[in-house]
Amino acid sequence: MHFRRDKLPIVPLITLPMIFRLSFFAVVLLASSVVRLSASTQQAPTPPRIIISVHDQKLMVVENGQRAGIYPISTSKFGLGDRWGSMTTPVGWLQVAQKIGDHAPAGAVFHNRRMTGEVLVPNAPGRDPIVTRIIWLRGLEKTNANAYNRGIYIHGTPQEKNIGRPASYGCVRMCSKDVTEVYSHVQVGELVQITSDSLPKLPKFKGTPSNPPGSSGPSRVIFTADLPNGTPATPRTPAPGKSNSNRKGVSLGNRSTPDSA
């Protein structure tokens, strides 16, 4: 087949700017594909095991995104915060750092995270120590970074008549029966969320708990705890002539931090 020179088809020339534009679009398409792929393979965020509502004064245990149990609690009567010496309850995301008090009887008194051998009945007059169980929390955010060193716990209290309203000195108080049950379900490392909002509306859990009461927990019974640098926590000796109590005569305990329970 022959073409006349004046009838040859006209082929558009590919200029350098066109090559740049094509390369740019190719890079954009490739990047969007990578983003979609990474988004599809990214795992969902880990839900909290415990949600504590300051507004409701309640604690919820969460199992597989469902409501496994709700318990009345008591947060700080001094409000919310994480400043040293404020005796306030921190909010945000925290983690179970230690569990202290395996197999301790209900009402067992703890002094500087050690059992004293004394056991109190609920609402013992004039007594307000930490009892039964200690779930020691470590803050995971700037807003609660001092929680561990301040000694912020979920723990039992003999003053069960005050549960359901803010009455603590920074910690989250529970009835001895309830804190024993929560303690048996939660494990070290699990997440805790303390919020000023109400508890979320979750469906009731109807399966078998992942950590049922009596399941294996820590490898040994823990009746004391170590500071973050690994050195044992030692009680502070009060100054001569001063008792380790607050103005109302409620014992604060020989704790390694100025905050009470």
C-alpha cells in the first residue's frame, strides 16, 4: 500500500511537559493504591477492658465489645486532674500495671501496698484504708502521665456507704465484693479508660468470660510492688509529732506518694 506524501496521517508529538504530567498521575495512582491497601490491612484499635465514668460514678467491664458488668464506684471528691498533690482522679487512657492482693480476704487492710493482717468489716467507723484488692494503673497519655507514681488504683474501701458519689482522694474506690470480681477478670497490661462522660450503651455480654474467676493470673501472689526503676517501694516515715492522716483524721497510709486513696 502506498500513501501520498501530502496524505500521511498526522501523529501528535509527545512533548516533555506531557511526560511529566503522565508521570505525576502515575505516582498519584500508585500512592492511593498503597494507602487503600494499608488501610484495609490495618487492625482495629484495641478496645478498653474497663471503662470508668466519672459522670455516672460507675465502672464497666467490657468483653468483646459488650457489657460484661457494671459496678458503682467513687472517684475523687477533689475533681479531675493529674497534678502532684492534687488528690484528683486522672482521665484518659491508662493500663493495668500491677495487681496486688491475690487471695486476700475481703476487708484485708493494705499499708503501703502490703497486707497488715487486719481485716475490716464494711463501714467500719472511723476507718478509711485501702482494702481487699489493688489494681495499680499507669497513665498512657500526657494528661495522666503521673498516675502510676501518684499511686492511682482501683481498690476496695471499707466506706461502702459513700460508693456512688465522688468521695476518694484520687483513686477509684469500689465495694470489696465488686473489686474482687473485677480483679479476677482483668489482667496486667489491659487498657482502662477513665472518662468524664457517661458510659457507652453496649449490648449485654452473654458468652463465657475470657478471664473467668479462678482462672490463672499472676504466677505468684503479689503483696508488694516495685517502683518503675525496679527499686522496692519503701514506706515514708512521718516527721516527729505528725501523724500520717489528713485534717479529718482519716488515715492516708504510709504510701510512697502524697495522694490518698
